[in-house]
Amino acid sequence: MMNREEKLRLVMLDDLAREIEQLRRKRMPDFPKQTTPKEVWEYATREITGDSANAVRDAVISDATRIPGADVHPIKTRTDSILAENAPLRGSKLMTGAEDMVVEVDRTAAPAVFHLEGAIDLTPMQAGDTIKIRELMMIKAAGVYVKYAEETYSGVQAIPLQELVTKPASYKLKVTIEQTAGVMRTFDYEFFERSI
């Protein structure tokens, strides 16, 4: 005898199979007639990125919300972490007193809408230190960078990990950091490029 959770899982799988069939007609490859539900499930749950991931995730969440007591939070949390196909942009940046580039993404060769999400660790900051973090965008292929955001941080940070989410762009995005006062520090960073 199946318990409530097993029944719920079967209902979700059945609904997912129907949704996958609808998506398959639009975007997924043609499966042979003898394809088993297990093969469809394995295909649907493979590692995917970008718009495909969002479409499958939205289909699963849409179906799951119709089931009383279904908790879609784990699905949303897990799929929100699906990143673009590019490796994380991470490293350490030693301040020079000039405006130093942290990350730059150039899509002028194949424009596509994207943004950057990440963080800069300001833990090394001490009293007397001041830094500026800037976000810049190029809005045409042969254009120049234009600053659209700037934040200044001084002294020891109560919340040292500063998260950044850039605005969407089609051509180029850049995040820079400049230390304007204090002992030159080294800051760690990690960013992810996400297709929109």
C-alpha cells in the first residue's frame, strides 16, 4: 500500500509527463513511440540551462501547485541555482589605488541578454579603508562603457559579503573596484553569468 507521499509523487510524475509531452511537441526532440516514462523522466531531469531550464521548472511548479499540500519550494530553490553554461568568474583582486576590473563579460560577438550575479568579500577592510564598487554597461556593440551604479564602503563592514546583481545587458557588463583610502587590500570575488 502506498503512503500519501508516494501517491503525491506519482501524481506529480504523471502531471509532469503530460507537461513534458506538451513541451516536447514545442521544443524537445521526438521520442520513439516505445519510449518509457523513465526515459522521458531521465531526459527531462538532465542538467539543463537557460530558457530550457526555466520552461521545465515552470511546468513542474505549475503542475505541483495543483496538488493540495505540495511543497514547490525545494524545486524552485534547486532550479534557481541552475546557472548559465559558463564557469564561475572567481578570484582575488589586489587593490592598486586605481579603478581595477573585477569581472567583465563581452557578448558583442553573439549578443544575448544576460546579467551577472555574485559577491565581493570585504572582510579585509579595516578602519581608514574606503572602496568604491562600480557597475558599467555597454549598450551597443561599438559603444563605450557607461556607469549605472556605484557604492562606497568605508571601514570594517558589519556585513562583509556584498552581493551584486547587475542589470540585464546584451553586449558587455563590467564590475570594478577602487580603493581610495587606507592600506591596499586584496578582495575575493565570485560571479556567475546568467542568460535571461
